[in-house]
Amino acid sequence: MKTATLFFKLMLGAAAVLLLSPVFGQQPSDFSHRMHKKQVSYTHSTIRNKFYKPQQALTPASTPAQRTCWTMEAEADLRKRFPELPSLETFEAELQQKIREYEAQKAERGTEEVITIPVIVHVVHNGEPVGQGPNITAAQVQSQIDVLNEDYRRTGAGSNNHPAGADVEVQFALALFDPQGNRLQEPGIHRVQGGRDGWDMDPIQEVLKPQTQWDPKRYLNIWTVAFGGDAAQLLGYAQFPSLSGLQGLQQNEGAAKTDGVVIRYQSFGRTGNVEAPYDGGRTATHEVGHWLGLRHIWGDGDCSVDDFCDDTPAAGQPNYSCVEINTCGGADRDMVENYMDYTPDGCMSVFTNDQKNRIRTVMTNSPRRKELLTSTVHIDNGVPVDAPVAAFATDKGNVCTGENVQFIDQSSNSPSSWEWRFFDEAGNLLGTFSGQNQLITFNDPGLYTVELSVSNSSGNSTAREENYIAVLSSNLANNLSEDFEDLQAALTDWVLFNPDADRSFQLADVSSFGEGSHSIVFDNFSTDDDPSGTIDALISPRLDFSQVSNPYFYFEHAYAQFSREFSDTLVFLYSLDCGNTFEALWFKGGEDLATAPPTEDSFVPTADEWEWNQISLGFLAGQPSVHLVIANLSGWGNNLYLDRLIFFNGDDFAQGPAEPSFGTATTRVCAGDVVQFQDYSDNFPNQWEWSFEGGNPATSNFQHPFVQYLTPGLYDVSLTAQNNQGGSTAVAQNAIEVVPLPSVGIQLSQQTVCAGDEVTLTATGAAHYIWFDDRSGQPVYEGASLQLTLFEGRGFIVFGENELGCSNVARLSVPVNPVPDKPSIDVQGDVLVASSASAYQWFLNGNPIPGSQGGNNGSYQVQQSGTYSVVVFNAAGCGAISDEVFVAATAIDRLDISESVLLYPNPVTARLQIKLPPIATGQWQMQLTDALGKALIPSRRLPAGSQEAELDMSHLPRGVYFLRLENESWRAAKKIVKQ
């Protein structure tokens, strides 16, 4: 479920309206008793900060250190910009049903038809010649299409060898014609002079895509760019499909205008300006997979999170190498070969059958995907594309009643006939018109759906846009106060903005402060569906402030949160141009909006659970045409009630100089928190001078300012409020208590970590902790100590919260050292020689052999029968253990004559003389090894009766050596120092 946030980038035209609404004032006797001075309450309370995904600082690099995909973040950002979009959970629930239907139909159909997707590549450059930098060549573009076709048709290297591999039966073709039917000089390429060296996310989403995109119903749009700024380390990202129309976004086409895939130009294709290790074209394979509805194989979470494909084994994290690994401990290891993991290009080779089913289900059901099945922009039949494709636009966005709107045909392929149809919110057909372009006058307020059908001798097409245009009332508001008691006249000339045709404002049988019978309510509580991110509003009729010197808006509300995680926001906006543009005016949400404690029951307020609010609109004084909007931004929280909406001239009701008064939702905050101050002054001031000790900003002239406090302490707040009759100052001493953040740290259980080690990370400095994987940003554990087994270097983030509810973050990067290869033991009689390493530890029957007995040497002289093994260590101190070997007693029960063997000279510089005692009879052999046990000369067998020998060591470097002598009856080992 999506948590709603609000920073007013939601104002992207009338379709994404976060609007507001008002009404006008009457006599003081009607409401002056409620406009009493609200006491400034400074009772200490505790703030709990929600845990959130941490921001990551990116270091620009010419080539990203590991695969980076921004698709999930782009989805979250898209839903912030367009809260009307269904959540990913809703998408998934609908998709699973569609997949089941597809699988049932596939069983009946048998053979599948290969789907061809037309592609246009927008090559974004900064004036470089073709072939230099981001202005990539047609050959590089073609190489990427080749890779896509190999990967999605299972013809690439390695893919046919994996038992789970599937032929998706989807192929890609470069477009041959532009949207107007003109043949492209370079197939599939649209070169764009972007005018900048590097592209960050916001310019891509807000400028590049909307201004350069071709019709997403006929083309898969791919942009190749030079990423820059915070996006410098990105390889690419895509926009997920949906399974429903985007009602409420049709004015500017909303999410449709950003649909497509963006790829780092150095990772696009496999020839030309590409950089290893992402030079195999698999970045586009991965991102197009997202565009077709595939999730990352680890589900962007831990082992409990699903990618909704049963034949991709569970994975607990992204993988960045080709090393086989099992992160969830199940029967099957991670599918590191899958195109939807994060492994290098050379590792990737697999789409599975379940992934195929998702892709083909999306292609036949999703808007802007299913239309591609009939696109012909890639077909060369000797003539331009024949069947027309309907499309239209308008010369303006929202309008007022009585205004004209020019509807402009933008259909391609030369239609010869046109039919326009207009529908009201109930779906009633209002009128039908013929002709290419239409000038339409709207006389009634409301939301209107528009449909255009075009045809020519080769075919026909229809485009339909739901709730495409909002028409606001140009009638002057006659009733400037709305208390919802007169049900026949309530909300006359108001527009009910409900673009998704589900929940909307309704009359309620409860009134503010118990004075009356009715109010209006928005149901954020119901479990019928998930309304998270949806916006519903009331748009006022025209308000005339041309003769109003000090306009004010007064309203009363009641609200309770469902919980801290599920809460809603009330937003006011205004328009001076009949809804073509809207500006943010005021908002309050969550704890700040609440008038009652949180409840998990459907909230119905008592008479005491209401608050009044007054908002100055002095900046609108003199404006003859103002429309205001009251908008509910849902977070699936609880019911929001509104009553007594009143607009009035504050100067008409001021009974003396302004008397300042103010308050906040809380007076205890954490360092770094932002406080929203509410003005409750009497006598309707039109000027405010705030002073915030310790705050940022330190002063403000806004009526309801936001202030951030960074430094712990107690701080005063003062407000000077004035109207045309004068004013005064109110000071609240020690009004805001700023609590320090906890000093959170992380302790690691060991200094050196080797691959396969189980480690413990312990958080300190706070009371409650949540751990995050810094690669995915996903939470992995809640608690002070995190235990896990590491196979590669990892970064960890822990959020700690103290008893006062303040939180801080600590980060720790844990390098993981590789372990040596598994060692071997060479049994040379009674001498055991280990493979070469930096250090050793020998074991007998599972017990370590002390170093004083030779247990730390590269070779070991067996002293007794038993089972032997050795652990070898590399320079980092990481070890690997050998298989055990059993040495029988018959191999070692020989007389040790080491003390009787003479070596001279020792230390030696050249030739070493060896002399055995008389008891050393029989044929014998000798072997020379270095200190690590490595044999330096072949074993020499000397004839029986020979008790003296000479060994040439002149060619050996200085150091310590060991000479081993033996036969079937005796043995000896001597240390030699070479100078």
C-alpha cells in the first residue's frame, strides 16, 4: 500500500487536481461565538518518527560499480506525482487474475503467436557528432535490438542450456515510420538535442520524456541518455505497466507521458560506445522486463517477499556476481542467471515460463501495451501506415462554464471522417459532432468524458479519455456560507471531483460541535478497496473578492488517524484562471490534522472532537474570479468531516486591534523536525511577524509557517499580529522543546570477516532498532542484534529510536575476505605436506597440534597413528580445511635417529655433508623441503651400506630448510640454515 505524501508536484493540470473549496461570510452573530481565542497549549508530548527508506549518497563514476536499476523508485515517485494511479498491490491482484485466465486460454489455444513490439529509440545528445559520446550510431542501436530478440526468443548464448529457460515469443522491431506516417531516415531512431551534458531524474521525467515521447500506444519508447547528478550511477529504469485507465490524468495524459524505458548510453547494445561489464545489452533486457511487468527476482525485499513467479526460486537479496549462492536456504539456489537479477551482463541468460506468462498477460491487457499488438509503424508494405490511429488534444485545460474549448484532431495516417462524442459523469451521451476539429462550449459544471472515432478506407480507430476536462462554475457564489443543513441547496454550483468514480464526499448525519444535523465526510476508512494516493475534491463556484479588503476562510473539521502509518491529508488550493492552473494554499495532515486520538474503528466525532480554523486570503483581495478547492488526499486512514465553510471579510468583523494567539500539534520535537504553527489570532489580522528562537527560518510573515529546529533545547516563540486597527505581540516562553537525536552506533562481533562466517552486528545508543540492507533499502530485521552469514561485502543501515521517539541512523560497511581454496595433503611416508598457504594449523583426531610440536608448519612429521587434517590460512587470516587422511601405525613406528645424524657445516653456504650413525644400515632416501613443506629436490634413494652423502645447496636462497632421511627401519629430520 502506498503512503501518501504532499509537496504539491501533484498540480500537473486539472486532471491531477489537489483542489480546495470555500464559501462566504454572513453576520457575526452566526459564528462569532466560535471565533474565540484559542489557548496556546504547551503540554509536553512525545513524537514518534516513522522509519523510512534512507537516502543514499551517490558518488559519480564513469562506470557504475554494480548494476543499478531505479524502476521501483521511479514507480514510487510516479505515484507521488499522480496519486490516482492504482497501487502496485492492486496491479498485482488484478494481474494474477488475468494470468490465470491467460493460462486457461493458452491450454485451449495451443500454439502461441509471436508478438512484435515496435521500438523508437530517442538518442539524446548534446550536439556531439554521430558516433561520439551519447550520440550513438545506428549500429549500436541495432545491436541492442539484436540482443533483445536473442534474449526474449531464447536464442542467445547459454539460454537454451538452462532447464527453466523459456522462449517468451516476443520480438522487437525498429519503427520505420514516425507518428505522422513519414518514413524515418534511420529506422527506429529519433535523435534529440537535449542541451545538457548529463540528465538527472526530475529533468528526465518532467521535461525530456513529455516533450520527446512518441505515441506510447504505437511505440515502445526508449531513451538513451548520459545520466548525471544524483543519477550518475544509474544504468537505467522503466515504467511499470498498469491494468486500468488513468482517470483524472487525461488532461496532460499524466503517467502516459512518461511511459517507456531510459538506458545509460554506455550500457545500450553490445557494439559502439559501450563499457564493461555492462556491455552485453542486458541492461535493456532487464528494464524492458520491468516495462512488461516483471519484478526483481528477490521481490525487492527479503526471503518473505515474492516476485510472483513460482519458477524463480526465493532470493533474499540482489546478486552482483555470477557466484552461485542460496540466500534463503531453500531447496534451490538463487537464479543468478535470470535477467531480472542484478548480475553482470555475462551471467544473464534466463526468462522462465512464469515470467513469460506475466509478460504475455500484460501485453494483452495493459493500456499502452495491448495497443502495440495492432501497431504497424514497423511494417514496410510500400505505403505509409494505413489504418488511422485516433488521438486528440485541446487548446486549454479546465475551463469555466460558458467558455469555448478547441478540440484538435491529432490522429495519424490521414483519416477521412471524424465523429466526436461527449459524455457527462453519469455516462450519458450529451452530443455527437462530425468534422476534424470542434469548438465546444460547456454550459454546466462537471467532469466530461470525450471520445473521438476516425476512419478512412483502410480502417478505423477510437480514442476515449475518461473525465478528460473539468468545467468549473462561472456563476457567482450566492451563498457564502455552507453548513449543509439545507439539503436541497447544499453545494449548489460546486463540482464534485471524483476522477476514479469511487469514494467521494458524502453528507453525514453529524454536525460540528453538536450544533445542527449535517456535515460532509470523506470515507478514508472503508476496506472495500485501497484508496491510498487517490485525490477527491470539491471545487467551488466563482468567488468575487474584488470588493473584499481582507478575505478570510473559516471552516470546522473533525478527524482521527487510523494509526501513525495510515493517515490522510486535507489540502486547499486556488485558481485564478478557471482551473487551468492551481496553486497550493494550505494543507494539514496526520497528527497535525487530528482532533481525536487514533482509532481502528470507523471514526464518528463527538461534539467535543471538532476544531475550527481560519485562513487569511489577503493575497487574493481584489481578485474578481477565484475558484477554491477542498481536497482529500487519502492514505487509507480514517474519516474526515467538514462543516461550516464560510468566506467573509475579516475587516467587517474585527472588533479592535488584532490579538495574537497561536498553537502547534505538539510542543516536543526531535532535532531536525519541522513544526507547523497555526495562527488563531482574534480580530482577523492581515499581517504577521513571527520570531522563532532556535528555528529555521528565524522569522516569518506567513500566517501558518513551517519551522525546522536543528539544535536541542527550549525555545521561545513570539507572534506580532496586526490588522487595520492595530495589533500586539504574544510571547510563549520555552514553547518548543527540541530533544536530541540518539547517538546510534554499530559494533561488529569480529575484526576480520571471512566468506561464510556468521557475524553479529549490535546496534547501540537507542531503545528500538530496525535494520536495512543498503543495496535495496529494504528492512531486514527489527531488534538490537542482527545475526547473519556473509559471503560477500555488505553494507548495513540501522535506524535507532530512543524512548522519546527520536531516531537517528548509523551505517557500517562490512568487507568480507575470500577463503583459500580447499587444501590437499600429500602423504610422503610419515611426513604430511599441505598445499601452499600463508599459515597452517594441523589437527590430529580433530584436535589442534601445538605449534611447539610442528603443528603450524607447512609439513608435519607424524608422531602417532590417527586421522590428520590441516587448515590453511591466507594473508587476511581466512582459512579452509582439508579432507581428513588416516595414517596407520605401520608407517610411523620406526626408530628416530635424528639426534645421531650429523650435518656440517650448518649453517651452510654451498655443500652440506651428511653422516649417518653406524646403526643406520640398509638402503635409505632423503628429501629437502623449504619451511612451508615444499619439496625442493626429488627424493633421492641411496644404496645400502652408504652412510655418508653430500648435498649441494649453493643455488638455494638464504633461509631455513628441512632434510628428511628414512628407510624401512629408521627415520630422521634435521633443520638446516642456509647463509
